[in-house]
Amino acid sequence: MKKTYKIEVDCANCALKMEEAAKKVEGVQDATVSFMTQKMKVEFADDADVDAIMQNVVKACKRVEDDCEIYL
């Protein structure tokens, strides 16, 4: 399952850090963060608890870029 989220990130380097952090979260199969479109695309396993995983993604992204926003 794939979902797209609106984000706020200040620079392309920050977006890359967020993407790498999101990919490391358990339950995330793939993640792409676009600075240009201010969107994050996340691919989950079919039976995944999307809400719980995204809470962990937000925490992981805040650790690498504390002023980013992900709108769930």
C-alpha cells in the first residue's frame, strides 16, 4: 500500500535526511521525499498498521530534522 503525505521541509538536503530516516522505520518498504513538491510517498506492507508506522516515521524524521512537518 502506498500513501502520499504533505510535508514542510526547508531544503533538499533535509528532505534527503528525512527520506533516509523514514526508510529505516520498521514497516516501511520504501519512502521518497520530494523537496520540490513538498510531498512524502511511503510504501507499506499490505497488512501494516499505517497509523502506528507513520507515528514512528514522524519521530525518526524529527530526530534528523527537528523543524520538519509531516501532515498525517
